[in-house]
Amino acid sequence: MRSIKYLNGVLTVIAVLLTLNLWTIWTAGVPTGGPAVDLAQDAQAAPAGIPNAAAQRKEMIREMQAVNRSVAGLTAMFKSGQARVRVEGGKSID
């Protein structure tokens, strides 16, 4: 029962604050040259404009192809024996 009284009290305080906020917005005097409260902002596009998804995908494909070439080179080095991996004194993974 106590939690319902607390909830009602909190909701009442919120309602009063919202009412005061609305009253403040409505009663603010209209200054010369513009509205009392500017509730909306002008929409602004990103500086670079609309992104080109096709160009982004082509760049991603080029980067993936470069990574694939690099991995293929490392794989060839491991297979030929030019590169080796040595693990020293690590903790076992269980």
C-alpha cells in the first residue's frame, strides 16, 4: 500500500512540473523578430552529402582482396617453411 502512495506522489510531482513547463512555454513573451520558443531546429545535411553506398562497398571489396592476398602470402610462407611459429611458456587453455 505504501508503494502505491509513493508512486502517486511521484506522478503528481511530475504532472505539476510538466504543467509548469508548458505554462512557461506558452506565456513567454514573443520578442520582436521571432517566436517565443524555437522548438524545432533547421534540418542540416551531413557536410559530405549523401554517402555513396556503392563506392563504400567497392572500397570494402578492395580492402578484403588486399587482406586475402596478404593471408595467402603468409600461408605460402608457412607451408614452405620460410616462417615458423614458436610458442614459449604460455598458460594452458582449458
